[in-house]
Amino acid sequence: MSRRREVSHTSARSLLMTVLGEYVLPRENPVWTATLVDALGLFGIEEKSARQALARAAGEGWLESARAGRRVRWSLTGPGEQLLTEGARRIYEFGDAGQRWDGRWLVVLVSVPESQRDLRHRLRTQLTWAGFGSPSPGVWVSPHVAREDEARTILDQLGAGSPMSFTASYGGIGEEATLVARSWNLREVEEQYEAFIDEFDALAPETGEQALSAQTRLVHEWRRFPFLDPQLPARLLPGGWSGTKAAELFHRKHAEWRTAAQAHWDVLTSD
């Protein structure tokens, strides 16, 4: 990936959250503004944008600042630690193989009038992020019946109509594969996985700075997939699913680069 493409697809705030989760969260020490600005600068983020990202994160309650003379250092707040801990769990557990599926589907019925376009958009966005697919208007499905609580929370928060849910096995009319094809664009997800593999498979950082850069990019790119991939059971996936190879690559490269990346972060924060 070129530096131009990398930066254009990366917001300063989003990249800051990756850096905080990967390097600041495991440590208890506060971090100087200059350290975070320099770290974001490795990815073409200008100082002004980096400082704005810090201010936004503080305004949202994830960071707090403390002055030491003319310098400022940043620490994670309690909610910030909780947010990043949950994010790390989701990132590092995502893609684990070996799921068993009993063949049951969770089906959610919810109707939102066309006139409430904003509500329809938010509902679609949040249910899609939660891994649900929609084979037809007003119908949402997931092979993960345990996600009913997550769906209920989304629907309650949005106040979306009078929803209903039930669990069922696929019947004898039509093909289950058709339900999957209508609910999710798996080809688009697979293309994203293949791009991830192409970017990181042959990457071999040689210095500490390169390792930190590679590790940060690796995690930053991978953290998108829990929102893109519904993580369907193997039985529902096409043969040779690229997500399996991508997950193996992520965990292998993360383990390979971790020591050098973390050591270089310690160098950056040693003053």
C-alpha cells in the first residue's frame, strides 16, 4: 500500500485509537503529546491533525491531560481503558476458527417507515455492524442466536417500531445458500481480506521503527473486519474462504512483530 493511499483511508482520530490500544493500554505510564504526535507522524498525519485528534479523544472522555511545566502528557481515563480493552478483545479474538453451529437462525422483524430515513440508516448501520444480514426489507437474520441481546439493545436505543424476533431452522423451500447470498455480500468482504493478505504477507520490517509502523498498520487494518465480516459458520461460507488465511496471517505477523514494535515504543517514551 502506498503512503498516499494509507493516509487517505486513515483518519487521525481512528489511528490514534489504534496507537492507544496497542501501546498505551498495556502500560500505566502517561504519554507526552510530542510522543503521540511523532507516532502519528509516521503515517503522514500532520501535527495539527494529531493535536486535534487528541483534543477530540479527550472531549469524548477517553483521555485526560496533565501539565508538567510547559509540556502536557496524556493518560487513559477509566472509560477509555474499558473501551480499548473491549476493542482489543474483539480484535484479537476475531477470526478464531472452530465454531460449531447447530443450524439455528435468529430472525428479527422490524419495520421502519420510508419517511424516517435517518432512523432506517442508523438501524441498518448498527445491525450490519453487529453481523446481521437483510435478505428482504424489514427482515434481519444471523446464524448467531446469542446476538439477540445485542439486537435488542440496538432496537431499544433507536426506538425502532415494534420489533419481533424468533429462532428457527431453515425449511425445505429454496436453498440456504440463497438466503446467505441475499443477506451478505461475501465477495466484497473476501476482496477486502485478499487486499489485507497482499499488503502484509511479504512485509518484513528490519528496524524497530519499521516494526512499530508495520504492527500499527496491521492492527489498524484488521480492526475493520469485525464490522465487515458477519463471521458465518464454515458451512455457510464459500470454499477456500480468504478470511481464514487472513486471520492466520494477522495472528502470526502480530506475534512476529510484537517484541520489536513494543521495544521501539519504549524508546520513543524513554525521555
